[in-house]
Amino acid sequence: FPFSSSQCLVGFKFTNFKNCNYQQDSTELVREKKVFKKLLMGHENWFALDVSNSFCKNKICSMLNSDRKNLYYDSNHLNGNGSIVIARLIQEEINSKSESKS
């Protein structure tokens, strides 16, 4: 995010800061996916988990979840709430991988 979580939560009350959203850059996302794809080559036991859908809807990313709880500690690190989102995604991925092997 090009702003901090403190700007998101408090700053907009005292400045011209309007919301906690950020327009996702499609070219940046494609570039990141290519990097991960290269890293995974030759490592059949590795997988990358795309979490962007958990934080972005229609290319609009937010520091807040649907309950308006903050998910970020700063501009690019998750806090406890954000970490719970990721932990659930990882658990779902592990469960789906183990079910497909059964």
C-alpha cells in the first residue's frame, strides 16, 4: 500500500486521506506471479498460495476486512487479523491437497 495503516485508521479523520483502499496494478501482479512460477519450477512439493483475492476485490485492495477490522500492521505487513486470514487459506490449501491424495 502507498500509505500506512495508521493513515488508514486515523489519518483520514485529520487529513485529506479518503479511504483505506488501493487500486491494484495489474502489471505488477502479473510480474509477481511470473516470479513465483519461476521459483516453483523443479520443486514439485512446493506451491504458491495466491492470497490477493482475500485482500482485493475487482482489483481494489483494502487494509480492512468486511467487518472494517484492520488487517495490516503497516503499509505491507499483516497484523494478527491479517495473519488469521492467511492461516485459514493455508489450512484450506493443505486440506484440499490431502483430500486429493486420498
